[in-house]
Amino acid sequence: MPRGISGMGDLVRQAQRMQSKMAEVQASLKERVVEGTAGGGMVTVLVNGQQEPVAVKIDPEVIDPNDPALLEDLILAASRQALQKSKELANEEMSKVTGGMNMPGMF
């Protein structure tokens, strides 16, 4: 067998192993949860490693019927923070698999 063909086979097997490992990481990210907070912890948003919100916790003291905009702002801020942490977690875990190679569209 020519050297180029066997090398291509090795490359294909290596890509298949990487793809399998990436699928494992994606599955584990669904189970990992990060949190974002705002208002000194009065609003907490939990998001899994696949950027899916899983819970919102609101301290009753921050609920003011005369100022709904404050609560809305706190929820947005906590959500943004949680989503950013989730993206960082996913990027960190995927870079362990890809050896730091940027693989657009993979996560």
C-alpha cells in the first residue's frame, strides 16, 4: 500500500476519534451548570454548558411592582453573565479535545 494512502487512513481514524470525543464533551456539557448573578446575588440565572438556561432564582426583596425595569435589568445582566461563563466552559472543554485548534461551528 502506498505511504500516502496509509497516512490518509490514519488521519481519518484520528478525525473519527476526535469527533467521538467531541460528542462525549458535548453530552457532558449538558450536565454542567454555571451561574450568573446580578444585584449582589439577588438574581441568579443557571445555564448549562450548552448555553441552555436551566433555572432562575429571584430574591423576593428585589420584586418591586413599581419598578419592573430594575428586575428586568437584573435578569438580563445575570443571564448574560451565565451565558458568557457557559461559552467559556464549552470553549475550554472543546479546546482540550481539539488541542486548541479553532473549529468554527463545532460549539
